[in-house]
Amino acid sequence: MAEQEDVIGRANVGDSPELVAYYGRLEKLGAGALWTVANEIEPWYPQPKSVPMHWSYERLRPHVLESADLVRGEDAGRRVVMLVNEGRKELSAAAGLLYTGLQIMNPGESMTAHRHAASALRFVIEGEGAWTIVEGDRLKVGPGDFAITPNGTWHEHGNESDENPVIWQDGLDIPLVNALDANFYEVHPDLHQVPGRVTNTSLLEHGGGILKPDGRRWSKAYSPLLAYPWEQTHEAVTDLAKVSDGSPYDGVIMEYVNPVTGGSVMPTMGAHMQLLRPAEATKAHRHTGSVIYQVAKGRGHSVIGGRRFDWKKNDIFCVPSWAWHEHANDDPAEDAFLFSFNDFPMIKSLGLFREETYTDNSGHQAG
Ligand code: GTQ
């Protein structure tokens, strides 16, 4: 059945016995009539299957902990509770073509090394003692730290604490890479890498982000800096807030960058940290590209596609492409910080980025 639209320039062909028979003959030849699907495959504006969703960390955490009793890390490969969008179940996506999950590692546990065509990032939620070796650089990461595993880099993770589990959020572009039929996966031939002599080498080379090693050549598509500590991130955004009002739509927002180019950390995914001042409420806007948020600090709410979601520290929520969204810090005295990752670098490099602001007088959706 064709989706008809009574608009000049759109497909508006009704069914008839002759046409239905004709469609049948085309189908047998591996063909079809464009006008039966044109209005659907060329929507007036994006029609994401993803819906706005919020995942409460408090409610998920016991189940994440339970996974560590139920499944051995070495059997699972990685022990992760995925966050799955109701409209994207078949793709294991949290929003659009982005995947996210909560990975848990028991004290003393470590995973084998592998690499894949998908890119990954981590935002640590709880637990001291996490490490990840990315392309031979051993990174030590704690709560609030952000780290990247660009596509094709060997990586393996572990938890050297003898007391606490570690839980971090993984973000990957697996659904994107699969949609492009470009995914590959390899287990490391030795199962483990030999790490370099000094932990956090990439951070020592680029720490502070204001100087770079003289003459350093870097031609890869991703950032040579692999770890972004919470302290520096928090300080940078707090400092910017001293001199800038920020954006009416995003508050005081900064992007984690490749220190060589100033561009996004990886070619497919970018990441931000944003500060909402006490009681600040942003205005609504929408844009192409999907975003997955993690509340790094504070409490508040967001109105996404006309639905209100209350959030607090460590909660995760998503903004599907082209959904109106606005955020509010509901604490009268404390700053709120939102970490987020997105597919903007890919969307922008393809010339597909578009943004619109909400234009009723209030600038807010009815939520
Ligand atoms: O650590 O590379 O959550 O390959 C899912 C797939 C994490 C990883 C995930 C992965 C990884």
C-alpha cells in the first residue's frame, strides 16, 4: 500500500487491480515502483525510530552488579549491560546509530585484548582502579575520566583494585559501522598487549592541552590524546563559566578535542562536557545527530520531544536526532555537569548537520 500525499511533487498514486498486479510482476524481478515508498523513504524531515529515553542508574546498578556474579568476564568477553532504545532493539542502539552500555569489572579482573572497526569511548562512573591499555598506552582512569579507543586500536581493560568493582559507561558506534557493512573484529594474537613503560603516556605528552611536543607529527584521524581527566575537564568548564554566559541552548559547553587539530576526538564520535548553573534552564532547540548524556554531577531535568525526564548523578538519557530538547539544573545552589557523546563529527563531515531553535515566545516546549 502506497503512502499517498495530496501535495504537488509528492507521490500520490492510489492502488488499482492493474497496479497491484504490476507491482507483483516488478517484485518477481527484484524491482519495485518508487512512488509506493517515496514519501516514506524521503520524509519531509528526519523520522527517527529512536525515542527519547532515560535510564536511572540507581535502578540499573543492582542488575549491573548481578551480572558480575552471573557471568565470568572471560566468558562474556566484556561484561556489559546495554541500554537499548525501544525503537532500536534490532540494532542494539541506545539512540540513532550509537550504542551505549554499563561495563562492570570485578576487583583484580582483566579482559583480553581485541580491536574492531567500531570506535569506543568510556566515561567512568564509579570505582578506583580501572585501567585500559589502548594501542600500548596504559591509561589509569577514575570516576569522571573520559577515555577513547579509536577504531582499529588494540584495547584491553581491567580493574586493579582489590576492593571495589569498577563501572564505566561504554559508548560505541557499532550500529553505525554495521549499517555501513564495515565492521571487523580481531582478538589479539597474544591475547594481551605489552604496555609502554610509562602509564598515561598520551596524557603526559599533551597534558594541559596548551602545549604540544615540538615537531610532533600525527596523521591519524583520531586524537593522539587518549585520556581526559575529570579534574582538568571540570576546571576548564568552570573557568569558561567565569568569562562566558554560554549558549542559551546548552549552557556552558566544551568539546573534548584532538589537541593537534582542535577537532573532535574521533572521526565518527565527539564528546562534550557542559555546565548548567544553579537553577539555569536552557531554551529548546533541535538538530540532526544523536546524543547520549551521562549526568556527571548534580540533578535536574530535561524536556525531550515534549516529555519531561528528571535526572540525577550517573543517570543516562538520550536525545534522538531532530528531537526538541532543553535542560534544567534543578538545584538552587550547585552546578550540574552533563557529559555527552554524539555522532556530530560524522553528520557534519557528510554535510548533514542542521539546527533549529524553538520559536514560540517562551523558547520552551510544553513538557
Ligand atoms: O570495550 O571494546 O560495551 O567491543 C561493547 C563492545 C565495549 C569494548 C562494549 C565492545 C566494547
